[in-house]
Amino acid sequence: MAKKNTAYDFYGIIEDNVVLGHRTPVKGNRNIAVPEGVEKIWTRAFESEGCESVIFPSTLKSVGKEAFNHCYSLKEVTIPEGVEELGAWAFNHCSSLEKIHLPASLIKLDKKYQPFNNCYGLTEISVDVNNPVFRAEGNCLIERATGTVISGCRNSVIPDDGSIREIGEGAFCRQYYLKEINIPEGVKSIGKYAFLNCRSLKEIVLPVSVKKLNISAFDGCDKLEKINLEHVERIEKNAFSACKNLQCEILISDCTSKLGKGAFELSGITSITIGRGITEIESATFRSCYNLKKVVMPEGLTKIEKYAFCHDEKLTVAVIPASVKYIGDAAFWGCALKDVILPPDPDFISKDAFSGCTLATKIARSTSNPDFEMDGASVCKYRGKAVNVVIPDGVTAIKAKAFKGNKKIESVVIPSSVTAIAASAFERCEKLCSITVEEGNKKYRSANNCIVDFKNKTLVLGCNNSVIPESGIEKIGNGAFYKCEKLEDVMIPSGVKKIGNKAFDSCTGIKTVTFPEGLESVGDSAFNECLNLEAAVFGSGLKDIGDFAFYKCEKLAELKMPQGLKRVGCSAFEYCKKLEVLDFPEGVEDIDYLAFYNCDEVKKISLPSTAKSFYNAGFRNKPKLEKITVAEGNRDYKSDGNCLISLKEKELWAGCPTTVIPSGGLVRRISSDAFAHSKIESLVIPEGVEIIVSTAFEGCKELKRLTLPQSLRSPDGCFDDSVHLETVEAPERFRSYFMKLNPKIKFTATDK
């Protein structure tokens, strides 16, 4: 609803009935009216704007993702009839928003990233009674078909008519002022982050129908005093983490089969009795429960993982059943245990399991082979001191990080019984130079100090002295050479089609890599932080370069991408500071977020006609950029005037010192960082440009001559870094801004 006697303005860009962006001048009206005819508000169009109220047009059909994200001053929102969709986090962190009304026409919104996330000032939610998909009752937004509470507020009362079956993901997330809530009978599940950081919430009564508490369901509810869990079957990770005021006895009933990592970490519980449905206490489940005094564990429990009761300083009684076979690192570290009865026949008790306890020296145990920490037939940790390691016969698996960081071992022999080797099993074993698999192994063979899964034609593990075999390999496995820092020259043989995630991650000694014809993909972080790698020259066949694939390859000066490449992943070449030429071949469609960010030496960028998506790919903020070109035939982008322009948004995304911004209405908005840190000295911004984002000319200290058009809404804050401006030709209304910036500027008014 519009305020009486209140003026409303609009400072945005509209193209094809879409609001693409909005920027309120420093002294502009904070009450916004979106013009009639607008059908859509684009992604993040009003993000971080200081608007206090918004009137939407009757023509509006959708509000995009994060459209009003972080509009902290926004108080009034009435979504008009005709709107069909609200995007993910559309009003996220609108902390002053008090009331929201939704129309009958609304049929779609993102339940996972619900539109009113973190709106902790919200007091009222209403929905038109004729809406077929959603309804509001008790100030709760409810999906009719599933009975899911999507959003709530401090005044919510969840309906108890049996219609509610789930409290949705993040439904009451950060509702700081919510003091009490009744979960009615019929609710089966509490979603992820449903009551995350509800800091005023003191008590929750869970009905018999609730069977599952999802990840971080009540995480951070630091005033929560009581909870009943008698009928809950699954308690997921961090469900009650940091509930510091939960100073009570907790009973985990026999029907509970899951107690997730960190479920009660940092909580105030004083006593815990665990039912027979739990066979494993996961890592950090009760870590740092400073008030916990007594733990009763059930017969049938087989494993107490690392840090399970670590730092429980008041814990004096721990009844460990005879069924326990495994107690991990620091499981009871720092506890005030007075009496411990150990299981009679454990497979493994870590030497550090009771470190810091009064009886630590009396109860330390190990496996029959003290060099290996075992979990059944799996090696979990190597604790021996041998330089040449022979893994015992009968071992079937070598688990993740089993030998991690061992600075002594030089060779390892793997028995024929092993059928599973984790990618990070020998991570950072800097002296390891010999790997052998015994004859008769049905899954693995060794060759050239590499381990090959011959059935899947995958090299799964290498070391500093490896040479990749020339035949029988189609994939370099995930993490195969992770942190093999002494590798220098790598020859990847023909036949290899895929390089897995982190395959050569942090191999800081690598200088050259020969990539074969036919290689189809380079995985995420495959060559991450290969600090000495100098070139990446790919043959035909490559289609995908993964996220962070060559992140921080600081000496990478040559990059040759082949015809047919489709995608360059997020941050793929970020911080490759020696790259000077980015020549993208025909076929490239997607260049993901920050792919070339902080590549400060780039001088030339050539984009193909096939390029479709590269917003925030890192083509802006290039201080040495000299030339930008887009091939003819690209339907979405142009490079007129040696600048990069989005045709749909009519937005200039990137420029350089030789840019001449084209006139004729091709550009209406100059994007953030478009000329950031450029050495540009003179610029004419033509008629038609309406908005300049405040960071567009950040760091342009050499700009001396500037011409601004009548169409520009405001230059406020845009040229604050241009301390050497000498002459400005602009409308008279901009004079005061430039005079405050520098009274010596020669200002010429261009008003007719």
C-alpha cells in the first residue's frame, strides 16, 4: 500500500519490460514506484539499495533471484495480483521488513532458498485466500500440497489442525525474536537450518510424529532450555550445536538410529543416555560439552569416533560397553574421568583417546600390530616409524589420510588383499618414491611407481618418482598426485581422456605438462597452486576445464585453448598473473565466475561468437588491458569501441584506456569495475547512459578529461578516485559533486 501524501520515484533501467538495475542517488527519494508495463525485476536489480518502500506495477509477473537482497531499510512490501514467481532469496536480509502480503496469482517460489530468509523483523505474513498453491495461517507461509511451512516470523503460530507435515528448510532461520513455538502433531520432519540462530527460543516440544531433525535444525539456539527426543529416529549433523543453555539430561531412545557429527557439540547438556539403536558415536558429537558429567552408552555400540567427547571437562563417568571395538583419536581428550571400564577385546584404541585424563597412562591400548590403527580390515592410520612400509596381508582397504603427512616413509608395499585405496591415503608423504602392489591383486597393479586400477583404467596413486605408464590408462584419478611437490615434468600419455579433481593439486615443482590429443576434461583443482607451471597447451578434444583447475599457477604465461572447448570453470585461472593473452576459440560457451580474476597482466581478450555466459568471469579490473574483441555473429555481446557490451542489458561490462563508448543508445549502464584501475586519461560518456555503478571507475587515478551526458541520473561516488581530473563537461546539476571532489576542476555546463 502507498503511503498517503508520500512521493514515489524510480531510478532504474528498464529494457523489454524488465528492470535490469536500480541505483538511488545519495539525496534521492527512498520511496520507489516501479513503472507500469514492467513484467519482471531482474536478478539483484535492487540489491543493497536504501529504499524504504516499493510499489509494484499491476503488470509485474516475476521477481528475480536476490532482487531485493540486503535492502536493510525496506519496510513495506505488497506483491500485486499477477505476480507468479518469487526467486531464491528475493528479499533475503531485509531486516526491517515487517509485513508481507502475497497474491492469489503466486504459484512458484524457491523453497530451499525461501524468499524471506533472514527477515527477522517480520511480524505478519498473509496470502490471498484464493491462492491455489500457498496459504497463510498463524503468520506462517504454507505450501498446501505438501503441508510444508516455508516461512515464519516472530509471531507465528503453526496450525494444529493436522495439515502441517514439515517445517521447511530455513523456515524460521535467524528469527532472533522468536521466543516460543509449538510444533503440532502431524509434523514428521524439521528441515535444515529451520530454527538456526533463533536466539530467544527457550523451549521446543516435539510431538510423537516428528521422526527427523535435519542438519543444524536448532543450531545456535543458545537460550533453548528443554527438548524431548523420545520418538525422534534421526538426529542429523549439528542439530543442537551451540545450544549452550540446554542444561538438562538428554535421553536418546532405542528408536533413534542416527546421531550425526557435532549433534550436541558446544551444548550445555549435563547427562546423556544413548539408546540401543545407535551403533556408532560420530566425530565431535559431544565435543566441548562443558557441563556434561555422565555418559551411558548402549551394548551394541561398536565405534566411538575421534573427538566424540573431547574437552568435556566435567565428564567423570563414562560407561563403555564390551561391544566397542574402536575408540578414535582424542575421543575423551581432556575429560575428568575417574573410572573407566574398557571393552575386553577392542580392535583399536588410539593412544591419544584418553590423553589428558587422570588414568591415561593406565588405559592406553593399541591393536595387535601397534604400527597400524585398524577399523576391521581397514588401515585408518599408520603410526609406525619404519622407512620402508609393508602393509600386512589381509588388509582390504587403506582409508583416507591413513599415511597423511608422514615425512619418513620412502617405500610402501601393498598386499594382494587390498581392494580399496582412498585418494588421499598417502597425501603429503614427501619422501615416498616407491610404490609396489604384490602379485595376484585382482584390482590394482603397480607400474613406474604408480598404482593403476586396471579394471577401470584409472591411475589412482602416484608419488614424487612416478612416470605415468604409456598404456592402459584413460583417467588420472582424483588426488592421484596431490602434493607430490618434487614432480617437475609430466607427460600425460595418449589415451587419457580425463584428469580427475585435484589430480596434481599443489604439485609446486611441476614446470611442464604435456597434454595429449583426445583429452576431454580437466577436473576441479586439477593443477591448483602448481606455482611453477609455465604453460597449458591443449590438443583437440578438450571440452571442459573445471573449477579452480589452474588456480594460482603464478608462472603460467602461455594458455592455448582448442577448438571445441565448451566451458572454463569458476576461478579456473584466477591469480595466473603472467597471462597476457586470452584468446577463446569458437565453441566456448560458458566462462564461469572469476575464471580470470586477478590476472593483472592481461592485455588482450578475444571472445568467440559462441560465448553465452561470462558475467563476472574476471574480464574487468584489468589495469593493463589494451584490446577487447567479440567475434561477429555473437547475439548477446558486442565489442564496439574496444569495450565489452551486453546487448540484452545494454550494459558496458569492461573497458580499457583506448575505449570509445558507442553512442546511439547501445549502452545505458556502466557496470561495477568496468574501468577499475585503468590508465584511461580521457573519456566521453555518450547520451543514453543512465547509470554508472559507483565502483565502475575505482582506482582510475590518471583520468584527466571527462564528458558526461544529460541522460545520466547521478555521478555521485563514481569518480572519487579520479584525483587528477582537470576538465569536466557535464550538466549543471553535477557541478557541486565535482567541486567538492576538487575545486580546481574546470567545469563546463552542457545544459542547453
